[in-house]
Amino acid sequence: MALDELKSAIPDYAKDLKLNLGSVIGNSDLPAQQLWGTVLATAIAARSPRVLRELEPEAKANLSPEAYTAAKSAAAIMSMNNVFYRTRHLLSDNEYGTMRAGLRMNVIGNPGVDKVDFELWSFAVSAINGCGMCLDSHEQVLRKADVSREVVQEAFKIASVIQAVAVTLDAEEALS
């Protein structure tokens, strides 16, 4: 199992990450599609080739072809949206917030999977990319769809652990 290989690569000084990785993936209460879509989308967002190579095969095995594509789509579209909306939010000139974005985001309206799953994956990617506006927007959509706070938190726990594992393993590779 690639997850075991990934955990074994985590250095002793980051033992908590090893434990947390096993916990957030192995002990998750999320349905398989939500879990593995979140894992795949956040592994892409974390930008670590190794983490993505290790987690992608298991994600692909646990997702329908449509969900696999949708999770990748969530990572792609949110990579753009997170930069755009985070920048718009951070600028002191509020006039940018009134301007038309002019960016295509068709996949959000028709992701090919249940809208709640796509929103969850978009939320998790936004957690990694640090876009407060996107986090608020996706969290509100999820909560209006009666998704519990526990499920929302599960998504950002997965995102935080995958990001930390990616940073740690990439640092170890750079230092070796």
C-alpha cells in the first residue's frame, strides 16, 4: 500500500505527521468518494510530486472515473480561484471587488459529481492555498447543504496533514 510507504518515509522528528496521516485517511468517517477526492485534490494542491505519486493510485482505485476527474478539476480551478480571490481580498483598493472576474469557471456549475463532494474538495484545496474568501464561500455552500461542521473540519484536517507531509518530505529530499 502506497500510504504505508509514504508513512515510512516520514522522518522520526515528524512522527506526529505519520500518525496523523494514518488517522485522517485510515480512520476517516467520510464516505470513500469524499475521502479519496479530498486526498487527491489536496495532494495535487500540495505540489509534492512524491506525495501525489504515492497517494494517487489508491485515490484512483477508490474513485469512479468521474469523481477522479472532478477531484483533479477541483484542484485545477481552485488553484486559479484561490490566487484571484485571495489577491482581490488582500488589496486595499476595494474597487477590485466590484470588477467582473472574467474568468471561466464552468466546472463549478457542472463538476460531473455530487455538488457537495466538489464543494468539499474545493474547500480543502482552498485551505492549502490560504484563500479566506474561497474558504468562507465553500463552507457556506456546504453548511447550507446540511454538511456538518465535523465533515468540513475533516476536510481541512486532511488538507493540513497532506500539506505538512508534502513540506516535510520535500525538505528531506532537498537536504539529502
